[in-house]
Amino acid sequence: MEHYLFKQLAFVRAQVLLAVEGITEETADRIPGGFRNSIRWQLGHIYVVMERYAFQYMGLPLRMPEGFKEQFEFKTSPLTTPADIAVPSLQELTALLREQPERIRSELSGRLQDSVTPYTTSAGMKLESLEQFLSFNLYHEGMHFSVIKLYKVLLSK
């Protein structure tokens, strides 16, 4: 029987992908006044953090396209990304985001209780197992989903 966590990860990711349907490349790069990131950045950041939470802390290889770390890690911004780094298209980003939860389920199912080197998030939460990382990711991705929805409203004005 599939663990409920994998269903939740897939559900949240489907909501994110639904929220960006119909977004143009131009809109994806616009930054609302008073903010420092774009919808494209939100999507790339969601991918990078989930990849780290699922694989890096387990000591497993990441599927990280070139330039993603420099563009989408914590504290990065399109405003400061070096010009020589290739920006992924929305199609590329959504394809990566679409396949990621299933890849995590197929590669890590049965390892949820595995211990990892403890990590304390920027929000102050200490994570010590894969299950804790993936559960915390629901919070993280939900925050960025909310920002995407906000940006869509702000950019439509």
C-alpha cells in the first residue's frame, strides 16, 4: 500500500502545475513591485528544494540541470542571476516538476524512516528522516504555491 505522503506530494504538485497553466514566458519572468522573484523562480525553487530534501540529505545523486542551483536556491533572485546562465523554459520547468513526485515515490518508497544527517531549516524545524523532509516540503511548497497565486493576481492588474 502506498504511503499517504506520496499522494500528498503528488496532490500539492498538481495544484502548483494547475496554477501556472496558461502563464506565458513573459509573465513568468515579471517581478511584481516590492518583490525580488518571479513565477519562474518560484517554480525552479520548488524543484530545487524538493530535489535536495528527497535526495541530497539521503546521500543520493540529484537530478539538477546545469544552472539551477545558481538560479533557484534559497536567497537567489532573477535580479542577481549571472547573465551567462541559461534560463529554463516553462515547458522544461513544468516537465521536471511533473515527473519529480513520481520519481521520488519510485526511488524512495520504503525508505521514509531512513535516518539522515540532521538539518535545521531556515524556519527553525529540525529534520532527521526522509519522511520528515518530505512532510516539511508540503509546507514549503504550499508557501510558494500561495506566492504564485498572489503574483498572478498582482501581475494581472
